[in-house]
Amino acid sequence: MDGFQGLFHGWTWEENKLFELALAVVEEDNPNRWDVVSMMVGGRSAEEVEKHYKILLEDLRSIESGYMDHRLGEAHLCLPVEYTRSISWTEEDQKMLVRLDVN
């Protein structure tokens, strides 16, 4: 099992990436939001994606409150990003979106 699997709450990296992309394109006020996100992720039920979203929100609240160390100890897995400009999607992200065939 991948050492980072626990970070994803039992979801694979690809499932999490698809989940993130789905959240970015499916409106919060869509009454079928979790069904649509579920279809976009694939292999996960609407209930599973909604639960995963709630866990994500809890994790974010823990990080923002200082309760959880978002730096993962001394391991810095990400490079700092300057947020003064927008960040475009990678070619890999675009391929995933095309694969989802969202209309």
C-alpha cells in the first residue's frame, strides 16, 4: 500500500484528482451534485463522494484551526506557490476532463 494512501482516506490519487476536478465544475447548488460527481469520479457512489467531501471540509477546518499540521511533519511534498496569479491546469488534468466527457 502506498505510504500516502492514508492521506486520501482510502481513495487513490487518481480518484482524488477526479474528485477535485469534479468539484471545480459541478455547481454547489446543483440538486444532483453528488450523483454527478460520483459519475465523474467513477467507481464511487453518491454517498461516498458526499462523505469524502465532508471529510475534506473537516480536514480543512482542522488545518485552519491549527489542530492539524498541514506540513506533514518535516516532509515538504509540495513547492510553495505564488497565489497572485491564476494557475492553469496541466495537460494531464485536461486529459482527465476530456476522459470524463462532461456536458
